[in-house]
Amino acid sequence: MGYFGASGAPGDLTYANYLRIGELLSLQRPRSDPVRHDEIPFIVVHQVSELWFRLVLHELDAVAAHLDRSHDEDVAEAARLLQRASSIVEVVASGIRLLETMRPVDFLAFRDQLKPGSGFQSAQFRELEFLLGFRDETVIPLLREDSKVEERLRRRLAAPSMRERFFACLFRRGFETDLGGASPEQRLASLRRIYEDPLRYPLEYGLCEGLVEIDERIGLWRLHHIAMVERVIGGKIGTGASVTAQREGVRYLRTTVGQKAFPELWEVRTTLGGTP
């Protein structure tokens, strides 16, 4: 993209001051003393992940707003932004590969300095879970964040989930998917209509597949994360604030695998083509 501005008079916009590069590069502050080599990449990967989580939330909040309006152009734009959000989750997952290059002994050299901090305490990832519909309110006190973060998480809990917005959107577009009135069988039958005739319902089909895609990407991220943790620390207990996570380590993480934000969109596939 080139430079954002000339390097002339003071106050001119430059690449560095627009992106606040100086501040950004000052935020990697290891706790090990002497500094262990692998602590720097460990910090960078997690900081970058938080930036990507911010962007995923930015995109999914826009998707939610489009679902609430439900017009043709909104459904099309929601599907487009879901593709972007899925691509971001894929990039976050790619950072795990870098962490896998750490030798177990190198991570153990600074791991004790991280206690009681843990990735379990990522407020933004919890926001993402809450938005998608994975809602475990008991994690909020364990995040050890300030009151503004807790308030933000509780707003997420109070707002409709993406699944609720999705079914409400389809209902406004003439499908029997109202969570307050339609039965599970009616909702599944409505989804089957869409999947059996995607050329007749191209907007709805694109939306459904966009939701399946991000559901799948998050599931793959969870699986890769578990494999990375086991590869680096084996069955050791976690470092975090959760007693369950501390006791069970990888076993705790495995309990999150298999969760689906949009189970009906996975179930409908079984109903296609005649007898399940």
C-alpha cells in the first residue's frame, strides 16, 4: 500500500505515527530474568491473536446488525462478512503453528512466570463465544479484569446470540424458524428447503454456509490449540484462574471440542437425500 504520508513538516501523517508503531513495539515485556528467547514470540503470538479477535468481533457485530435488518442486501452482506471473519479465525489458528516450534524445555523455562495468567482469561475470546451462543457465565469472575470488561461481557450475555438472530432473520424472510413459536422439526424442515433448492434461495444458502464455515473454523482452532498444548506441556495442569483448568489441563480443553454454535445447520445435512 505504500506510505500513508510524506515525512516533511512535523505533524504530517506517516506510516509509523498512523499505526503507532513505536507504542506497538514497546508492548512486548517479558517477565523472565534473564529474558528467555522463546518468551518474545510467545508474547507476540498472543498479542497478535487479541488484535485478530478484535477484528473478528468487529465483523461479527456487523453481521449481527445485517441479520437484524434481514433485507436481501443485508443477507448478502452478512454472508460476505462471515467469509472475512472465517478467514481471520484461520489466521489466528495459523499462529498456533509458531508456538509449536517451541521445545517443551524452552517453554518450561519461563512458564512459571506466567502464573496465574492464562489464555483462559482472554476476555475477547469469551466475547466471541458469548456472541456465537457458547454462554458460560461462570467464567466472568475468573477473568480478573476491570469493571468495564465485565460490563462488556454481561452485555454480550444479555444480547441475542448469532443463532437467535439467524433464525429471526429467516423467520422475517418467510421461513418457519421462529424460536418462540416454531418447533425444532419445523426449523429443520425450513433449513432443508434451503439446502434442497439452493438456486431458489441463494441468499439464504450463502448465509447458512457462511455460518457453518465460521463454526467449523472455530472448531478446528480449538482442536489445533489442544494439540499444541499437549505437544508443549503434555498433561500438566494449567496456569490459569480456573480451578478446573488448573486441575485438568488438556483434559479441560477437550471438553470444549465438538461444541456447535449452529447445530441445526449441521443436522440438516443428515436429512438430505432421503433416509438418514
